[in-house]
Amino acid sequence: MSGLPKCPQCGSEYAYEDGAMLVCPECAHEWSKDAPAAADDARVVRDANGNVLQDGDTVTVIKDLKVKGSSLVVKVGTKVKGIRLVEGDHDIDCKIDGIGQMGLKSEFVRKV
């Protein structure tokens, strides 16, 4: 587009210049043009309580989750072992007993 960096807070491409600052119209975040660009390798995934998640962690589901395209439900308190962190809408890839391979959002799990 215009060669401006993406918003460091929400990742929006629609940032614009306002004097010496850059502004994101989607989340209203403002930052300096001179600020160093955030490294994409430093992506941090946090659970519902704010704890940092890593590959191989064990988490617990904190809300009943309907399985899309099925009548199955992942119940509160379901323990999920050996998670994998991935890019995308769902931060976590895992295998749940009785259901199979799933993608979960980190906001619905808590680190054990």
C-alpha cells in the first residue's frame, strides 16, 4: 500500500501519518515513526490469566466450547496435554481425547 508499517498492537495495514506519529484507525493506537519495528519472531501467546504459553504445555478449558460442524462439546475443565502454538485465528493446535484434532483460542484456556 503506502509503505507504512503495520500497527504493532492489532496488525492493521491501514495506519496513517499524523504529524510525527503513526495512527491506527482500527484500534486507535498511536506510535512514533522512529520506534523500532517489533520482531515477528517475538510473538507471545498468553492464556486467559495472562500466563505465557509455550509448545508442549498442558492447559485446561475454562468455558464450554461447541465443536463446529458437530454436536460435540468440549466441557469446562477438560485437560489438554502437549499443545502446539500456531499462527492464525486459533492460537493452539491440540488433540482432545474423545474429540480428536482441534484448534483452540488461547483466551479460552488456562495453563495448568
